[in-house]
Amino acid sequence: MRANPWMLNGVNRLWIRFFLLAVFATMYVRDHARPVFHAALGLDPTAYDFQVFHITSEIAKQTFPVSLDLDNPAFRAGLESLRVISVKMAALNSKPKAVRAVLKLALQAQAATMFVKLFLMKPKNHALPTDVRLAPSW
């Protein structure tokens, strides 16, 4: 990407934000769906995820001119909302098929709305480092 700077401007900045948000949201929801695993490791999934998000963001800053505002309380609340929606969707399996379909559609709409809200949060902009060598961030 650094060899093609045009890829880091314009509409591609939106794709960068989408990519980062999709990765972080997926990790957050999936990690919280495995509480026994994280308990066996002695890890709090939220603390672990945000530590990984911060490390990943530091690495991404070496390539991308935009990053997500991980310290915004609304970001954390949005990810938690996505997790709750995921739990509700998993609980639909016990409902009759017709009811399940309607409720699933409503929950998918809630998830999409929350994802859009997270996407529209103001990102952090920063200059790319002059040295293009990727450096460890941990």
C-alpha cells in the first residue's frame, strides 16, 4: 500500500475503517461467545480484546493513515451491543420457525444499525511514518 499511496486516500479510507471495524467487531463477539475457553486461560475477554485492538492499531498506523477511536466509550458500548445481539440471535433456536425468522430479521437490522453507528464514529487521523519498515508494536 505504501508503494501505491493512492490506495490510502479518498474512498479507500472508508474501506480501511470498514476493514478494521469488521475485524475488531468479529473478534469481540466471537471471543465473548467462548467464556469457558477464556476462563480456562485466566483471561477476561474484554480486556484481552482491547489489548489486542490497541496493539493491532499501533501496527496498522504504520500502514494506514486512519484508525478507530478505541478509547471512545461509545466504541466499547457499541461492541457490547453487538455481543448482546449475538447472544439474542443464538437464543432464537428454541423459537418456532416463523417467529424465529421475524425476530432474526429484527436482530440483524439492530446489528447492522449498530455497525453503521460504529463505522460513522469519528476516526483518528495520523501521518504515516517516513520509515516504511514495519516495526513490532508490543
